Amino acid sequence: MSEIVWTPSQARIDETAYACFARDLGFDPSDYAGLHAWSVADLGRFWSHLWDVAGVIGDKGDVAFAPDSAHWMTGARFFPEARINFAENMMRLDGDAIAVIETDEAGHRREVTAATLRAEVARVAQGLRDAGVTEGDRVATVLPNRLESLVTMLATSAVGAVWTSCSPDFGTAAILDRIGQVEPKVFFAGTQVLYGGKTLDLTGRMSEIATQLAHLTTVVQVGDGALSANVPVVGYGDFGAAADLTFTRVPFDAPAFVLYTSGTTGKPKAIVHRTGGPTLNLMKEHLLHSDMRKGDRFMWYTNTAWMMYHWLVGAMSCGTTIVLYDGAPVLKAGDGLDGSPLWKVVERENLTHLGISPKYLATLSSAGFVPNANYDTSSLRWMLAAGSPMAPWQYDWMYDNVQAKGGDMGFASISGGTELLGCFLIGCPALPLRKGTLTAKGLGMAVQVLDDRGVGVIGRDGELTCTEPFPSMPRTFWGEGGDQRYHDAYFADRAEIWTHGDRATLNPDGSAVIHGRSDFTLNPGGVRIGTADIYNVCDGFAELDDCVVFGRPLADDPTDEEIVLCLKMAEGQAATADLAKSIRTALRTACSPRHVPAAIYVVADVPYTINGKRVEGAAKAMATGGEVKNQASLANAGCLQEYATLGQKAAL
């Protein structure tokens, strides 16, 4: 088994909501396996008890779970009689309590009391009602991670409408490919964005988008400039009027959010999420799994398009103050990098919870930046990471360089996705943390790893699946044929079993390892290899800034493939034959001879989606003579041309 790097004390366990929840149900908090097994065996009682313990605001009804024997996953319903409102459940604080803190890379700071937030949400909700927005109508935003975005989300929910968002760093085509699908009635458009020390004017881009959204009735401009549209344009401060804050409770399954897939293989899929399921699941993940409490302070570095934005907002249901950060997490400074922005916030705001990505930690490590040597991190009770698998070495780095000296910081690597607005694999405040692993399966989530026979396996890799219904499953995909496209995406491979698209291993101790996306699993010599295993090794080389790996068909046997590794060198570093040899040796030692790349190339950049996910498929398509269908979904599509000519370069 993996080495234990942190163990919670019994006193720390006893003060968690998780421990109280377990004991209420007759379980010892240390018996997570038993509690989890019960939570997926008695779905109705588990989710009903969670509703009560979390203090969900709404009309619960008498039925918690209504199974459908003919359509076990897709036909099941949770709380079919319930009525609920997402915003009502998030806005737990009142009066002078600090609900939100807004900050950015330049050091701007604003505290927002619960009373001020409630007044702002009431005003904007009244503006939406005056604009004709009713239950089920769509409200779209392209805003930075500041107060206005949060207000629009909560106000849209308050009136029972559907909120959808793109980040301002998306291009015109990428935004229209997404929010253009859902025909919004009102569009909130940000005209400026701060990033990397520069303020960018987006007025022209927002005007172009506004004129191409055919069903708009109103555009609300956030920021300066002269935005033009075919419908009335109202300044954010002039939108709406003072009003009482009221919440329209809608059926549990009524749509609340539309989120989008990356879209690298075609037009992004618009995933329609229900109201009740994500509300309840987010409350579970924050209260029980993440040990969030009233008075805690939580920041996740995210943009407004990623599902982690919704996850951040979900912490408000615990009475936790959320911190909204706008801008770059790392800045250029002279001839190096300045890793201080987020850690200044940790120290100034006494954050109890901080969420980041493994890539961010790797950047800090490569830059030689040591957070706990420069800033007071003693307030951090939990660190969390998502976006890609954490490499084993990063666990040691984090505890050496982030945890305050003599501290007691827990950590959770979490994995789920846009498709479920939550996690399949997550932390647990009563369990030890093992290096290189995700701690546990989420309560109420019947996670299994199935092999090629469709049999659940432990200690061997396979397909990550969920075999029982869960309330935050999507309602459908937006548009014509949405139900069928939703079915094809997650249930085509295995009837009425959710197949997530990740390769994973469940360990005997209940922890798990994610090996990478199934679509891009390497298969040299017929042996499946997860890309994450290779990235974990390469991340340990300070000479590398980034890398991407993919399979290339063998010239003499197109049914087999070889591994190609492309390296983006760190500034001032050169690729040498000795470096290539060291990488191959490390992969052979840490993984297996099958993981050793046949060809290593140096590239100028690695393709990423706008949401910051590495795109092996785009690199492979270009390197093997294919095409990338939707380059608007990439943040740096210009780098792809180099991959089309890899075969003409000498490999290391």
C-alpha cells in the first residue's frame, strides 16, 4: 500500500460533521467502508438523512427515492415531490456576517456582508423579472470571477431560471458555440478583464457576441465602454431596483445550470443540470467530505466557466465565507516567476481551505517558490486539488513547502467532473491520506472499477463507473436529441451503468488512483497505459515546463502503436540526450518498460483547452495526419501546427 503522509487525530475527527453523521446512523466514523456500503445500498434513507442533517431549505415531500426497474439509472428519481431553490440554500448568512471577499492579482480587496449580498441579489433578481425572465428561461454571463458573476448566478436561481456561463478569456466563436446553443433571454457581458498585469478591453468581442444571440431581450453591461447590441443595453448598476429578496422554489428536477464539455472533438455538449441534485450533492461534499463550517474561509482558483466555480459557491451552504479571486495565480517578475498572489490571500484572509490544480503546484516547484517560507499558511486546515491527477512526489512537496511548520493540514485530491457537478472520488476527514491517491469514494456514489469482462476489480486498472443512481446526474443534453446524446455519452458502453471515461484503480484500503482519460489511454503492444502515470514522472524533472504524451501507429504495423513524448522546456533549459535518457530511466523504474517513449521531441508549447486541460487528442490528431475539428475550444490552437511536422524532426 502507498505510504501514509497524514493522519487526522481523533480529536480532529470528533469535531467534524462527518463524525456526527456517521454516529447518527450507528457507524463508527473510522468505518468509512461500512458507511459507504450502506449509503449506496439504501439510497433513499441516505439522501433523506443528508437532507435533514444538512438543513436543506425546501419542501421535501414524502418520497426520497423512486426507483425504475426498467431504467435503473436513467429512470430513477430522487425527491419527486420536493420543491427547492439553489440560491435560498446558499445564502445562509445574514446581517453583518462576511459572506464574500473579492480580491485579485493586483491586491484589490472588498468585503461583502450577507446583508449587502442579499440586497444585490434581490435587485438583480427584480431586474430579471422586469426583463420577462421566468422559470426555465436562460440567463447567460461572460464575467470574471468577481462579485457580479456570483450575484447573477444567485439572482437567476432566485427567480427559478437557468444560469449558464463562459469565462471572458474564451474567444468569440468558443462563447457562441456554448451559450449560443441555449438561447438566453438576458446576457451579462463583462467589458474588461485583468490578467497577468494587463487590463484587456473586451467591448468589441462582447458586442459581436450580443448581436449574434438571436433570442436576447436585454444586455447588461458590466464595466466601461460602449457596448452595442440589437436589444437594449443596460449598465449593471442601473439594472433592476431595490426589492425584497424572494425565492421561487421549483421541482427538484427542474433545470438550474447548463455547463459545457471541452468541445475539442466537435461542438461542446451543453449539459443540463437539475436544481435539487447538485444542491444536495454539493452540501454533502462540503459538509461531510471537506469539513467546511460556518466561519471558515474558502478559495478555489477557478474561472467562471469551470465546474469548480459552482463547487466554490456550494460552500456557502455551510455558512462558509467564499473568496473570489480574479487574475493570474503566477505573475512574471523580472527574469523569473512570482508565485506569491494566492499565498498573499491565504495569509491576509486566514483561509481555512484552498483549492488549486496539480499543474499550479508543479509550476511553483519548478520556480523554486516555497509558500510556507514566505507566507503564514498556518490557517490552512485543508488543501484540495482537481483538474488532473496529483503526482506522488507532489504530496511530499506540498507537506514540506505548504503546510506550516508544526501544522496539521489535511489534503484531498478530488475527481468527478462537469457531468455530475461533483465528485466520484474525494477526501474524508476521518481517513489517513496516502501518497499518490484519492482518499475515498464519495458517499452515495456507487463507484466501481470494471475490467474488460465487466467485472469489478480491486488493485487492477479498469474503467471508472457508477452502478447506482445519484441525484446530481444530468437531466439531459440541451437541444434536439439531447436525451439520446446523453445516453450515448455515459450509458452506451454498459446498459444503465454510468461509464465515466476515466481509467482508474481502486485499492484494497479504499483509496484510488486515476490513470487518465480512457479515450487517450496508450496501448503499446496491446498493454493499456494511463497517461497520468507518465506525467507524474515527468513532473519531477525541473528542466521541463510541461509535456504531452500520445500514441502513434507503428509504420510497419498500424494495429500497434508507440509512445511519443513531447517536451516543453523550462526557460533557460535545453533538451539533451542525457535528459532523454534520464526520463526514460525514470519511467522504466517508476512505471514499467512499456511506459518508455519510443520518440521524444521538443516542442514550443502544449495544447490546452480554455479551461486548462491538456489535450492529448489534439496533439495526436495533428501528428498522425488528422485534424482538430473545433480549435476554438483550445487556448493556444496556434501551437498545433508544430505537431503536424513532428515526423520531420529528429527525435531524442
